[in-house]
Amino acid sequence: MSIYDKVGSTYDSMRSNIGIKDILNVVDILGKEIKVLDLGCGTGHPIAKVVSPIVKEYIGVDKSQPMLDAYSKNVKDGEYMLLNMTDIGQIPGKWEFIFSWGAICHLPIKQQKKVMKHVSKLLKPEGRFLFTGGKEIDECTGKIGEYTVNHYSIGEKAYKEFLSELNMDLISASFSEGNNYVYVFKKKKICT
Ligand SMILES: C[S@@+](CC[C@H](N)C(=O)[O-])C[C@H]1O[C@@H](n2cnc3c(N)ncnc32)[C@H](O)[C@@H]1O
């Protein structure tokens, strides 16, 4: 059982509104006729609640059933998948916007890279990939209520290089609300 299986719906009382602004900034750029994948969507509070009703398609992906149980209550008519994000290669279709707020950073680097390879394949040309992660190379712990969680980062330079090899260009990387370091990448428009 993962920590998030134990946290479940109690997560909402610990979660502020941080993140909505950064996600909506990208939606503003792409327009609302977009398909959005939310990796590690948690309970859907507050991001999916606000963003899913205003875009064409929105799917939350999480590996914790208790978090998704809360998601289904929080997000009216919300679509979600019980899936480890390392396995998103099995999701069909192409997506304009894929993001992971406070989630991909929990994965060890090898797994983060596996997810990012899938993201590159799932993104449409000029689609965006946003995630929160460390600015520097780091391995540290954080707290979710009484529980300790791990965070892993290869740092900005290495994320930029790795994702460039996957045809994604770094658009911005900066500290945002709640001291989150927010990366936004854009999938290259490939000429054929
Ligand atoms: C800190 S919570 C963030 C939830 C949500 N993104 C938010 O902004 O509130 C991290 C979430 O990532 C999920 N998660 C962690 N590792 C995962 C993985 N490998 N695949 C899918 N979900 C994962 C956890 O179950 C949890 O719901």
C-alpha cells in the first residue's frame, strides 16, 4: 500500500489552490479545444475540478485507487484511469497538453525518464508538457501529513538536455506559487 492509498480523501484538507494558475496559463496559450492528460491527478482537488470542465477532453491518471475514489467525487463526470504513469504508453491518441503537478517528482529518475519518453510520443507537435520538479540535482524528502515522501531531480540542465533528445524544447522554468519549480516544454514541430 502506498502512502497515497493511506492519505486518500484526507489529502484535500492539506491541499491549497496552488497549481491552478500555472495550468490555466498553458490552457490560455493552447485554447480550450484541447485534450489534457493529468499524470498523478490525485483527488482532482483543486486542478482537475477547475480545468476539466473547460477543455475538450481531460483524463486523470493515478496509481492510487483511494485517491481516484476521491477524484470521482470531486470531479463531476471526470474521466480517470487507474494506472502507473510509467505505463501511459498504452493510452491511445495524441494530446495537446500533458502535465504532472507534484507527482512525477516522486518517481526515481529511471522511471521519470520512462514516463517522459511516453509523453514525447503522446504529445502532438507543439503540445506542452508541464511538470514540477527540482531546479537542481537532488534527492530529498517531503511531508504529506504524517507521511514522508521522496523527491528526485536531475536538475534543470539535465532535464533540458534529456527532453531535447525527445524533441521537446524548454519554454520556461521558474519558481511559482508555493516554491514549486515549474518546467514547461514544447514538443517540436517535426517537418516531414
Ligand atoms: C502530491 S500528490 C499530487 C496530486 C495532484 N497532482 C495535485 O496537484 O494535488 C501525488 C500523486 O501522484 C500519484 N502518483 C505517485 N506515483 C505515481 C505513479 N507512478 N503513477 C501514477 N500516479 C502516481 C499519487 O498516488 C498521488 O495521488
